[in-house]
Amino acid sequence: MRFVWQFLTVMAVYALGGVAVSAVRDDDWLTLVLGVTVAAAAMPVYAWVVRRTEHRAAEDVARERAVARTVRGVLVGGAMFAAVVVNLSTAGYYDIHGLGSVTGALGLLGFMVAVATIEEIVYRGVLFRIVEEHLGTYTAMLLTGLVFGLSHLLNENATLWGALAIVIEAGFMLAAAYAATRSLWFTIGVHFGWNFAAAGVFSTEVSGNGANEGLLDTSTAGPELLTGGSFGPEGSVYAVGFGALLTLVFLWLAHRRGTIVPFGARRAARRDAATTLPR
């Protein structure tokens, strides 16, 4: 039941926040203010429902080092997308024509911070974390990564390849990042850094949702396998390669820190607890 209550609560925030932010997308300043507000409101709601259903503090959104972890995540996500753009530009498939729109970038900042915060709470804070308790880290990463990636098939210019690319470069990578850090602040930072770099800085399509007017006036053209086509650079083999590499790095870090949950660990813990009970 804790899963049900947590899922329903965060999905309510997801739905209300998404509707509210989408309703003002034509006004960049309103999108900025409302997006930041939705993100700021979502965190205490998640912390509250975890405390109510699990009778403990939500340690993955603890305030201690929250800013540092978020900034570190933003740098990782931004650098990852920048690496994709550098490869596309070097190959001649991405061109910068000049400056774009500062206000457009600010509106995208608000929109992307809301998206990153709510999606990380839903997919990593609730789905991955609870599935992991029962099935272990790797099974949870596989299942929630698939759900996260395939949910992007609902987007306007979605493709099956693009959704599968998201499974690897985002679904698996963000789950591995959470497993390594046990911090939603960090995964929100990575998610936001990637999305904002794509839309707000480099003005590319994001997950098949159409072109964006960010800080730079740009164009992308070339083989779909390399550029991602109408789905955007997230459908590029460059993005898949960098995402897979970062997934391995985070999994290595999780093993080193001892934060990998093995399959059947919960049942084993219950069995060990039962054997210690007085008879």
C-alpha cells in the first residue's frame, strides 16, 4: 500500500503540475515562475508521503548537501549533452548561426526544472526505489528503465528507436546514478542538465517534442542514426554511447560504495530476522 499511496500522490503532482506548466508555455516568464514553483512544491510532497507511509525521513531528498549534489548533477548532464553536440558539430551535422532567445531559454529553464524534478520523483524516487527493495538493483534498473523510455512513445514525433535510446541513455543511466548516490538531488540535476542543455542552450528537439528556441540559433541535419532526426539528438548513437558509458561508471561507483541491492535481499533479510526470533 505504501507504493500505491506514494505513486498516486506523486502522480497527482505530476498531472497537476504538467497541466499548469503546459497551459502557460506561450509565456516564457510565467513558464519560468510556475515551473520553478512546481518543482519546489514537489519535493516536500514527496518527503511528506514517504514519511507518512514508511515512518521515516526521505533521506534521498535530505537538505544536507542538496545544492552541491544538484549542481554536480547539472554539470554531469550538461557535459554529457555537450559531448553529443561536439561530435555532431565535428561531423558537420550541427551548425550555430548566432544567438537565439534569452527569454525563450528562461522559459525552457522553468519547464525543464519542473519536468526533471517530477519525473525523477516518480521514476527513481518511487518506482525504482521500491522495485529495487524487492527485486534488486539490476532488475529494477531494467524494468523502470524500460517503462521510462517507452513512455516517451507518447510524444509528438516519437519513434521506437528514440524510445529505446532513452531506455539506455536515460532510464538505465539515471537509475544507476541513483543507485550510486542515493540522492534524488543528483539525478534531478543530471536530468535537468541534459534537458536544459538540449533545449535551452543548444536549441535542439527533445524526445520528439519539436524544436526549441534557446540561447543559440542552430540547425541540425544529417543521417538520422547520428542526429536522431525529428526525435532529436537523444536518438543519436552518440547519445546512446555516452549514456551507456556513464551507466557503467555509475554502476562501478555503486559497487565500490556497496550500494547495489542484490536480488532477493529483502526475502533474505526477513528470513534472517525470523531465525533470530525467540521460540
